[in-house]
Amino acid sequence: MATRTIICFLAALLSLTWIWAAGIATPVAGYIACAPTPELRAILGVPGALRYSDPLRLPPGTVLVRAAPGRDFAWVERAEAPPAVLSLGGGAVERITPVEGAVSSSDWMAFSPNGAAAVLFSSKSARLQVLAGLPDTPRVALDLDAALLPEPPSTAAVSDDAATLLVSSPGTVSLVQGATARVVLSGQRFVSVAIMPNGRDAVAADAGTGSVFLLQDAGSRPARTLVSGLPGIGAVAPSGDGAVLIASRPEARELSIIDVASGSVQSYAVRVTPAALHLLGIRDSFLISSNPAETGWIFMRQGSGASTVFIPAASAASKRNPKGARQ
């Protein structure tokens, strides 16, 4: 259960985007949004030589920003304008696309495996919405009265085609079809639900029992327990090929790789509490700490193993006088 820091990971370069400046190419490994002050930064460089960019310029009146996992776009909510999708390129905002009809203030947002769809929940509006066509042609594909759900939702998962929607509360996971919701799994304390890359199956993590369940065909068939005995389990995310799951265990300061076929578990100790599991542009790599004022850490799956790399904290000058901050 040891970790190691890699100096260079050449295979990762194939999945990075790049910034070209003065004839020098700088790869963009991903983007990270920060709160409570709305702030969006790019993660620049390659494993072993990563750094945070200065804050990107955001639209006027931005009150909240969320980076799409593994994609070059973000979601913003604004004080006096409709929510919008920010298309990103080269570590900067390239285009702003407003989304009419989307809730103006959301409690949480969950993206589909490849970021083509997302779920928004607003307790203030009592609405659950599904967005489709991300990032280029965003639209509200479903607008549901949250009172129709068995319990107030705490998280959700949606397929890339926006056709399959699972909504989770602490005690249940429900399949939503149209204006109806059917409970497909009951438990003690569900903390995470995710659609698998095939768009049909899903997984749910129950922190109360330390278990992860496989919901085949979105709950059309009986759920199968993949693994149990992982106390304090948190977020769960599938690998790009769907062969394994990456699961965080914040209290134990561990991340576990779960083989979907066999249920075998490999656990890795990390140097920081894995408070996040944010997919980056490097395949099967997740940002597990997301405060640029502190050293950041990335957990990377590599073949049958894993490693961690760090990102130095943003410079004091950048934090005092952020270049490219919002207008």
C-alpha cells in the first residue's frame, strides 16, 4: 500500500491539449474550479512538472463555476444572466453559450462519463434538470419537479445520450424515466453513483456498509455486490475502459482500485485526504485535492498499478494579483 511519485509519464501526453506561445508548447492537463470565490484555473505541464495557471477570466457577474471532468469546458452561474457553458482552449475561455431555462442556482451538478450530458439539482427551485448536447449545443432535456422523487436527491448519474438517469439519496437509488422514479436499490448511506462507460450499467457506493454495487442495465436486473468491507468509502468513478473503479476513502487516506470482473481490490495510501475525485485530461488520472493555495495531488492509474504526482501550490503573487481574473 505504498505510493510513488513519477518523474515522467510519456504516454499521458497523447491525451493532453496544448498551449502554443512564443513557439513553445505547454500541455493542459485539465481544469479545476475553486470555491467559495468563483475561480477557474488550468493545470499546465506534464506529470513531474505540473503547475496551476493564473485564474482564468470569467464572465462578469459569475457567482459559481464548475469544471467538466476530463473536458475543455466549464459551467458558470451568473447573478444577472442565464447560466452558461464556457468553452475552453489553450488555458483560456474561448466562447460563452447561455443555456435558457436552466436553473439559475444549483446545489450540485453531476456530469456523464464523457461530459456530453449533466444533471443539475436546485433545492431553491425544487427542480432536477438534465442538460444534453454539451458543450456545443447545450439544452435542457428534462425538467423534473423534485417532489416526484422518493427522497430529496443528494447526487445523480446520467448517460452521455441523456437517456439513462439515476438519482441517489442517502437511502435509495432510483431510475428516473420521464416524470416517474422507480427505486432500484436500497441501502444505508449512498454517497456516490456513476454510469459506466457502456452507458447502460451503473455503480453505487454505500458508505454505511462499505459496499459498492453494480446496477446492470440501470437497475433492470438485480444489483450485484462488487465489493464490501471498505469503511468510509466516498466517491467512486469508472476507468476509461470500464474495467476498474477508482474509489476514495477519505478517512483512511486511501484510494482503491476495484476490478469490476473479479471484485479484487488494490488500495494505495496517499499523502493527503482525498477530498475530490476529479477526472483530468490524462487518461485515468484524478485530482484528489483541489485547493491551489496548497500542494495538489493527482492519482494516476497505470496498467495494473497506480502512482501519485504533485502540483506545487499557486505562487503568492498569483494569489494576490491574479492575472486574467474575472472581469
